[in-house]
Amino acid sequence: MKIHTYEKLWLGAAMVLIVGFIATITYGSVGLGITMIGDDEPAIEPDALDEDERFADPRVEHVGENEYEAYVVARTFLFQPDPIEVPANSEVTFYVTSTDVIHSFSVVGTNTNTMVIPGEISTMTVELDEPGEHGVICNEYCGSGHHNMEGELHVVPEDEFDMTELEVEADDEVAEGDEVALNVSIENGMLDDLETTIEAEIGEETFEEDVTVEGDSTYETTITVDAADLGEGDHDWSVTVDDYEDSDTVTVVDELEDDGDDENDGGDGDE
Amino acid sequence: MSNTFVDAYPRQSRLIRQAFLTSFVALGVGAFFGLLQALHRTDIWRPIESSTYYTVLTGHGVFLVVSFTIFFLVGVYQWAVTESLEREPVDMRFTWFWYGAMVFGTLLAAIAILAGFTDAIDISADVLFTFYAPLQGHPLFYIGLVIFVVGTWLAGADWFRTWWAWTKDNPDKRIPLPTFMVLTTMIMWYISSIGVAASIILFILPWSIGLIESLNPTLTRTLFWYFGHPVVYFWLLPAYLLWYILLPKLSGGRLFSDPLARVVFILFVLLSTPVGIHHQYLDPGIAEGFKYIAMTNTMFLLLPSLLTAFTVVASMEHGARQRGGTGYLGWLKALPWREPAFTGMALAGLVFAFGGFTGIVNAGMNINYLVHNSLWVPGHIHTQVGTAVALTFMAGSYWLIPQLTGNRLVGRGVALFQVLLWFVGIVFMTNSMYRGGLIGMPRRTAEPEYDGFEYEIAAGSVGELNVQLALGGVLLFVSALLFLSLMLLTLFNNDSEPIDERTIPAPLSGPEDSPAVLDNLKLWVAIAAVLVVLAYVVPLASIASRGGLFGPDVSPFPVSLETIVSVQFITTVAESLLANLGR
């Protein structure tokens, strides 16, 4: 075959260029550790996500010192949870799946970007060093409301981040002869112990209790006060744990209307 | 007395004119949809609801990359085969049959898409050109696509048949280069379009009719991309044919190397298909190793395009020197820049070179994560298909249409302005798209600005990007209209002088400089098949075994409001439309 000398040179240079590209990309993978979405997780039933222990309740979990796992569900046309909150200086592994059509989970302006295909779980581990708020969008057309599909990723400064959840249950109405009881439950989602103080107020009365909530567990306690001490009428109460507060009003009545036979469970004070 | 193609082959010219006409109608509709999108996305003018944007987007994609490009391809290839073999098809009725099938398929798909604009008919197919299941369009859409693809298969069979008839009369001759390009393109097309045909016929169509209840979205998606990358070369190779065959002549010279042109087309046969997974770098359920293999194969696909760059530029330089050009770069001035066919193709080649490098970014698997599905990607598509291909087709038409009609091109000066306008338009539009993609703006969305965050842009502003995109879109639309007007005027032009001589000068280095093995098509088919098997059997088996052949139990997500209703009625309408068109 007759090939012009210049063309041979060009051919050689083209091959060098190609091999060079492959080498730099391989270096990015192996040397810098920029991994891709793979097939690490087994397939999943997209119609049965609500029975899956990871995706029934989409959430963030603390799994190691600075390690978190986020279980995210994409569906037309939203992401759950929203926002996703994680601390700065952490390593977060996202597990994302779809319950209906193909979506994407794309943190805008970053290379945290994956297709989300029903039946498959996309996993990627991301180092989040700086605090900040990022937009999360679906960049794969998923139907007529595609352009409304967005969420947020909040990278919170480490000292402001916790995974505490406060829940208080109390009766709405209490007979004057009974006790007003605030059933407090503090859930600590972090692996480390949470040392904190429960501060409560009912009417004029105040309470304070120092507690230690062990990692990945829930602490429950009940604060009681005699209804008679409060007197007939409406009394505001509140419970505060760190930055979390729950509050409502209890009414002390002379006698409960339905003879107090069954528990009048009213609403819990949860907002 | 002129010596045009239509004088020599009036029956062929009629068919090719018809194919080009269909192609240009699709171009007109698709370009108008493109204009709507450019203005809607940027929130400059929103005459439609944002939910209707996706109907427009589906039409833009299908009409331009399926109808416009492929009807043009069959026209050019019919011309190339006839001209280079100096021979007509064995049976012209068969030729009209495949053309009819392609038109019929297009009409069915078009009805399914366009019905999405009205609530009066319960049909729609807002599934975009990629129709990823479980998004579900009306069955008519899928049926139309299948008929269209079968039509192209028959077209290929027709060209092979003509060539076989020719070999009987010319047993020891090398395959003429244009026919070689046609046959190799079609081999690539047969190997690759099997994927989309399987995806539709085995899974998506029965599922859309309700014969099967579910499918495996990763599997149908992978089969789509098995076809989805080579289809890009199906659009591109007719442009390559024009660059190799016509551009050297327009430059005033001859093709630099026939052997290398053959090597280039063989490389496309071998490498076009085993790369499709590079569109799925971000897909879960496909192991990283398969993605790596696709990446390396893709990088080697640079080779035929780099070789083409050399040959085309060398041919142009040769032409320029024949015209009296001198100096290292001074010869550039001697090129026929006033000739719209030449200038259009040269600009298309320039844009293609730039766009090729953006394609390397896409192909770089880990860099791809930054730009995947961002506006960067349509930026790449519009430089490659929207300019390298489309502008070459338009420029080529300025030379071909006079050959096919015997009418002198109307408005050569306007034509020159038209190709320049396209170039300017694409520079504005894709500049905005590439930059928008880098800040994370998504593609394929009616409203790229969100409530929860603002794009962080280092230079310029989102407003400025929007203006550039809209301006580019408007310029491109005006340019397309100018082109179509000139084509129409030329069609009805009674003036027949002057028209360029139709003969193509022989290459500087002819086929005798290359080994005959290059023409052994069976060998290349066999090697291509082995490469496809190596690249795809294991990934496909893995995907099917993970999610099941018919998938996890995922419900269809109809984008069409109502399926199956009145298929009968629509078929009747389509048939009568076709009958009218055939007249």
C-alpha cells in the first residue's frame, strides 16, 4: 500500500494522540481514583421500594466517623429526601433509585452525576469538604413536568450538623385530678453519643434534665406535673433540646367529658 | 449543451429529487421546532406550554436526525452508486418501494408525534428521539420507526444488488470509491440498526400494545445505544462521501488518496458499533470494565476522522495549487471561497474539527461526569450533526440539485450568505450551549432555570448565554429558510446554464495503490461481528440476568394519553396521505 510520507507522519501522530488520551483517562481512574457508576448493588424491584428497608424511608445515615450514607428516591417529579443534609468534611455514599421512569441525580456544577434507572441502584461516594448549598436536578427527560424536578443538597458546617430528632407527645385535655405528662423522645441518628439538656416549660413550671443519648438510639423520658398545680384552663408547654423545640397547649378541665374511660389521646405535639 | 446527471439518468434523478424533497420538508419542520425551543428555553418567547415543549423536542429530534439526514443519505447514495457504477438499479420498482416504505414509516411516526399537540386525538409520543422506556409513546410511533428502518435496509439491499450486477460485468475491477463508501456505510448500518430493531420489536412495541407487561429499562436503553452511536456515523458518512468525492473537485483538484479513504470507511465499519456503552458511562447496572472497553474503542474512532482531516485538507491544498495558489498558507486564498458549495463544506469541516475535540471530552469516561446530559451535549450534537452534516448537505445540494434538475442554481450570492449565516448562527448557539453545559445547565428541558439555586458562572451571565442561544437559533432558522427558498426557486428555474461539469476527477493516488483485501467486504463484516460480540455479549447477558429479560415489575409510564385507540383509523389516514404524496 502506498501512503504519502506526510500521511504516515500524521497517522503516527494521531496514534500517539489517541494512546495519550487513553493513558490520561486511565490515570484519572486508577491514579486519581475517579471511579464511575458500576454494578455494585444488586437489582431492585422498583414497584416495591416501600418494602425495602433502605428506600421505604429515604434518609441520611451516619455509618462511620465521617462517613454517611444517603438513600435517595427519584420519582416524577421530585427527590426524596429533600433537602439532603450532610456535614462538611464528610464522605457521603449516595444510593439512588427510581420508582417509575429513568431520571438522573445531578448535583449542579459538579461531577456528582448519575443516571437513575428503575430496577437499578446507582451508588457513588463523594467527598464533601466545603459547606454550601447545592441544587440537585434531574437532567434526563422524565415526562411533562421534568423541568420542575429539583432538590437540594445542604452541606452543613460540621459544628452545626446533627441528626437529632425530638418528638413530644402529650394529651390535649387532662382532668384536674390527673397528671399532665410530656412523653419526650430524642432520636440520635449519629453514631456518637449525644450529650444534651432537656429543658421543658409548662405554664409557670420549668424542668431541666441532662441526658446522654447513645449513638444510633432513642432516649425516652416523661416529664410530669400535677394538673391541680396548674389549675383549670389552658397552659402552654414547650420542650427544647439543643436547637429543636416542640410546643403545644394543654387544657386542664374539671372532669373529662367522656368519663375518662378511654384514653383521650388527642394529638401529639409533633409539628 | 450541458452534461448533467439528469440528462444521463432521468429516472434516478426523479427518485433522488423525491428523496431530497422529503428530506427538505423534514428540515423545514424540524428547523421551525428548533426555533421554538431556542426561544422557549431562554424564556424569550413562550407561545406553548412548557409541557408541550417536549412534543416539539421530540419532533425536532426525529424529523431532523431521522428524516432529514437519512432521506438525504438515500438520495446522495443513490446518486453515488448510479454515477460511480454507471448503472441503474436492477428493478426500479423495488427502489420506489423502499422509498415508499421510508415515507410511510415517517408519516406514522410523525402522526404519533404531532397528535401530541392536540387533545382532540388521544395519541401522542412525547418520548423524544431516544424513547427510553418506561416512558411510553403510542404504538404507532414505534411501528413507524420500524417500517422506516426496514425501508433503509431494503435501500441497502438495492445498492448491493446493483453492485453485484455490476461485478458480473466487471469481474476484476476494484469497487469504485463512491460505491465502496455506500456499501461499507450500509454494512455498518445493518450491524448496528439490528439493536434498535430488536429493542422495539422484541420489547417496546409488544409492551406498548400490552402484549407483555413489563420490560427491562436498562436492556432497552443499552440496545438503543448499541444503535445510537453508529447512527451518528450513518448521518456523518454521506457528508464524508461528499468531502471525499465532491470537495476536492470543488477545490479545483483531485482526491489526495483513494486507499486511505477506503481505510477510513473500513475503520467505521469495525469501530462504530462496539462503542455504544460510552453513552452509558453514568448508568447503574453496567460494570466499570465494560465502560472502559467502550472508552478505548471510542478513542480509536478518532483515527478515521483524523485521517479524513488530513486527506480533505491535502486535497484542498492540491486544488488550490492547481488554481495558482502558493506559499505555506497562502494557497488558502486561492480556494474558490465565492462558491457556496465549497465554502459551506469547508466551514462544515472546520466546525467538525472543533466539535470533534468536544466529543473527546464526552468520550473521556471520567470527565464525562461533568458534562453528561448537560447542555454541552446538544452543543456537541449541533456542531457535528447540526453543522458538519447539515451544512455539508446544504452545500452539497447547491451542487447536486442543478445536476438532478438540469436547472441552474438560483441566487449563488444568497447561497454564499446562507452558508455563512449558518456558520455564524452555530457559533453563537453552540458557544452558549457548551458554556451552559459547563456550569451544569441541563439539556432537554423546557425551563433550565430553577427555584432552589442559581448557576455559578465564572464569566458572563446566564442572561448573556440565553441571548446568544436565542440569537443563534434565529440565525440558523433564517438560514434554513433561505436554503429551502433557494431550493424551491431552483426547482422551478427554467434557466439551465451554466451548470458545473458532472465528472469527478480521478484521485492522485488511485485504488491501484492499495491492496485488494480492502475490497474484501466479507472479511470486514466478519471482523466487525467479532468486535461487536466481544464488546456486547457479556454486558447484554449481564444486564438481562440482573434485571430479567422482561425486567423488574415496572409500570409503563404513558406519555401518550391513551394507547391503541383508533390505530385502525390512523392507519387509514396515513395510507391515504401517502397515496396523495405519491402522486
